[in-house]
Amino acid sequence: MSPVAILSPGYPDVSGGVTDHTARLVRHWGAAGHRAYVLGEQHAGPGMIAQRWRAVGVRGLLIQYVPFLYGRRGLSTYPDQLARAARSLGLRVVVFVHEPWVPPTRLPWLVLSPLQRRQLRRLLRHADAVVTAVPRWRDLLDKDAAVLYVGNTLGDGALPLGEPLATPVVFSPFAAGLRWPWIAGAVSRIGRGLTVIGATRPDAARHAGVRPWLRDEWTCLGRLPAAGVLSALANAPLVLAPFVDGITGRRTSALAGLSTGARTITSDGPLFDPVFRASPVTIATSAETFASAAAKAWKDPDSPEDRKRRVAWYREHFDGRALDSRLLEMLL
């Protein structure tokens, strides 16, 4: 069994997103007999780090890439320097692009977008393989880039149902691109309130994207441990998860619920992954169709068979162990 290395800034202290993905990789690769050395900070010299890894037999390096992991403006030469140092010592380098660069849709991003684009392309020139979870990013990166989904990073398998919650549920309320006006419209149409997982009421009241829609009858559960999140989602009668860019295989806030069999309503968008066209997930294309679908789902009874069907579809496409095993094969 060969050790591997992962560059994942913020690990293990910054929870959520890439850190949760890295933690799952460490867990699954360790269970398969491969120790993972994780570098969670960028202070040590790339050459020295690469030499240490080589000395303990590391054969492959995974670079977890989101531009803002590496600098306040998403600009840093560190991942490129580490990739060069690792390859010079014979390590195989794989770059997992979770996000490529900011779109030029805001004034500061008009400058940052081309700089981040150039930064990533320079890094990819020193990679042996490139991976992304979003098919529409594949053509932006490299014609040979592999598509590998992230899926749910909170745990494996659906949990047994207990007492169902009395309202629809939103998980990870501060997720980028979450369409809160759509959610508020659907909640108003249903008329039963909302359970928010991942924020306290004071947190929600301070957040500019959530504050205008916050209502007294909403229940805010705060940040729960992974098992608590999955338990709540398993008891959710309906999960509301519409995104500006559409549902993709990297949206844990939607896929965690689906992994437990929860009925989920999400949205189309420019990054929408066609794998969801034939899925048991309801796809809305507007605020009105989202609210209508939510109201209809609330009235229609769900069943254990429906939940089993959703869990089976999720496991077919997004099983974490299978995904992480494929990524390990690319490293070795």
C-alpha cells in the first residue's frame, strides 16, 4: 500500500466544502490501507515538503483547488510551486478543480478573473491529471479533464427515519448561489414555516442574503455535527435547494439530503449537470415553478418505497467510496 499526499488549505480546522471532501478522502483511503499526508497550510517551503513526502514513499499528490483557498483575492503561486517540486521528485500530481475562477460579473472580478484563469492554467501545465465535478467546466480546463463527482461528504448511507419534521428544510443556508427568494416563495405557498440547518437565528439575521427573508416562525437549528445533519435530513419531508447556477455533483447541501432519501426540489442553471434530468429530484426553472412544485410535493404523500428509490439512485451515481476509489487510482 502506498502513501499519498493532499494539499488542502484550512484542513482540518475549516469545516465544510473542500475540507469535508478531504476528510472523506482521508477516511476512505485510510480504510483501503493508504495513508494520506495532508498539508493544510502554506508556510512550509514547497521543495522541503515534497522531499519529506518522497522520503516516506509518497507516490501521488492531490491538489484541492479553489482559488480563494490560496489567498484573499484567490491569487497565489504556492500550488504551482508545490506541483513543480513534487513532479521534479517523481510524484504524480492530480489537480481537483472544485472552482476554476470567478466570472467577470463584478467590477473587482473583471481584474481577478483573467488573473485567476492564468494562474490555474499555469498550474494545470504541471499536472499529470485534472479532475472536476462539473461537466461544463471540463472544456474550460482541458479536453482530457475527468469528471468525478463530490456528492455527500458528511457520511455514508441513509439513516432510519424517526418522527418527521413538521416543515420543509434548508441545509447550509449561506451556500453561495442559494436562491433565497425562491425558497421564501415556496415556504409562503406551503404555509408551514421552515427548518434551517447550519445557522442560528442570530447568524441568519446577520447574513445579508438570508436576513430579508427570515421569519419568526422559522426554526434555526444552528451548526450540527455530521450525524445530526444527516439525521435531520432523513426526517425532512421536503428539502428546498435551488441554486443560481443549477444543481451539480458538487452541491453537498442538496446531495446530503438525497443520500438519505429526502424528497428534494432544486433548480436548473448554467452549470446544471444533465445526470439530474433522469433523477428522482424535482427540477424547477423559475421561482413560480419552484413554489408550485414545493406546494404539490407537500400535499402528495411520500412513501418508504419512494425514499428507497431516491437512495438507490444516489448510490448509483454518487457513492462516496466508489468516487474516492477512482480518485485514488488516478494518483497511483
